[in-house]
Amino acid sequence: MKRISLIIAITVLAAAGGTAWWLFGGEQTQRQLVLYGDVDLRQVDLAFNDSGRIASVDVQEGDRVERGEILARLDTNRLAPQVEEAEATAAAQREVVARMHHGSRPQEIAEARANVTSAEADAVNARGQYLRLKTLAANAVVSQQSLDNAKAALDVAEAKLAVNQKALDLAVAGPRQEDIAQAEAELRADEAQAAFLRAQLADTTLVAPSEAVVRTRLMEPGEMASPQKPVFSLAVINPKWVRAYVAESDLGKLRMGMPASIAIDSFPDQHFRGWVGFVSPVAEFTPKNVETEELRTSLVYEVRVFVKDPSDQLHLGSPATVSIAINGVAHGSPPPASFAAVARAQP
């Protein structure tokens, strides 16, 4: 009898434990918040920075492009020579500045010293000639005209000596700081012009700003491009998200970084991994495309559930169902992390 009673007690306890697990554990594992929305992504209208005639368009609609990939080119027949001219002008001015900083060469200084020595010799000879004629003129041996000519030759020799001495002083001192500063300013202006033209030349190639898919090819070779006329419309494929809406009663159950499972009608047996990346702080009226009846007359909050889609299977506007496990989420949970931190943490 005792043995039968023990078996009955064990059976009752096992049943109670199973019921408790189903009520408090197993049921919780099934608790999910289901949201409905559409796949969304960013779109870029891509245009050239400058005006010009399009030389080539290198991608087609539907092509997948990588960041930095060249999509189109402008004609550069006129701009390329301008770049070469500006770079040559800057190079020439750069040599002028370098020459000023180095000062006079030793050979130039030696030449100036030799000129001074030659001028000194000429001045000494002219002075001696003048003194001799001066003595002879006092005894009326030479004419006054000869004495005047000797005096003029002496004055010229002394003037040449002074000029050559000044030239030697300048050669030793080198260029003035004001001249060097002026040359450096001219060099900066030439380099800025060359950099501007190089940037214009770089802008003749249109590159993809990020990984994307070409949605629309709007212009063709031979057409005139401008910054106001897009050449391509691109769909940025990373990141993608599902734009859904949550009611006020369920808002406290969501936190940044919560894992989610996304399903779309095109792939009913496939689930995409995602995470809650944005919860709007502002309420709005229920959009018309929300599918659930209980939300049609309620104020709701926009939610963006970011999704991993390496194979590019999700398309803009596709209806999607989002399932978010909410077990253990309670009010007073820690504040949400930043989107960048959450994205890095996703597998």
C-alpha cells in the first residue's frame, strides 16, 4: 500500500511540474510579438559634380556595384591640358622659391668679388693717370682738356667700383625676406589652382558611394550632364530594414538590438535574421497599409527591424512579417544601445 501511495505521489508531482513548466516556461518560449510591414531601403540619385558631355556609361540597370566602382565618365579632352599647364606653372614657381631659399651660389659670389677687384684696379689706374696729368697741367705741359678727361675717367672708374661692391654685398646677403614671402605666396596660389583643376578632373568619373544596385539608368553617352541631372538611381542594399508599426500597449516590450525573424511571401519557407534597430519616439496615426485590424484606429510608433540579406533577396516594398521574441522583457530594462554597436554585435 505504501508503495502504491508513493507511486501516486510521484505521478502527481510530475504532472504538476509539467503543468508549471508549460504555464511558466514553455508558454514563455512561444511568446512573440508579430508585426507587419514592408521592406525599405535607401535610394540615391547620383549626378556628376560638374557639367560636361558624357563619354561613357559603364553599368546597366540591375547591375550590382561596389563602393568606389566607376559608373560613368565625362569627356576630359579640354580639362586634362589645363591640369598639365597648372601643374607645370606650380613646378616652375616651386623652383623659384627653392632658389631663393638657397641664396647665391658660391660661384656667383666669387664672380662678384672678381668684378670688385677689377674695378678697384681700374680706379687705381685712373687715379694715378689723373694725378700725373694734374702735375703736368700745373707746368703747362698738357692741356686743360686732357686733365678734364682724366678726371672724368677717374670718376667713372670709382662709380664702377661702387656698383660692383654693392653687387657683391647683395650676392652675399641673398634675397630679401619680402621677396621670398612673395614667391611663396605665388607658389601657394599656383598649387591651389592645380589642386582645383585636379579635383575637377577627378569629378569627371562618377563612382558608386556604397554597395548598391542600379535601379534606373537615366542618361546615355553623348548627353550633357550637370549637377541637377541625375545619371543613375541607385538602391543601397546595406542596410535594409522592415518598416513596421507597434501599438502603445506593446511599445514597452521592444528594446534596441532584440533579435527578430523576418518572413516574406516570396520565400515562405525561409526566415531572415534581423534585429530591432530603431523605435520612433513620436506617435503617429496608423498608416493605411498596416494589415492588422486592431491597429487601424490607434496611435502607433514606427519600428525599423534591420535585416541581414547578403544574397539581395529582399526587394523594396515587399510585404514582410516580423516575429520578435519578447520573453523576459519588462519595464525598467536598461536603455537601448546605439545602432552602430547593435549592428556590430549581430552575427
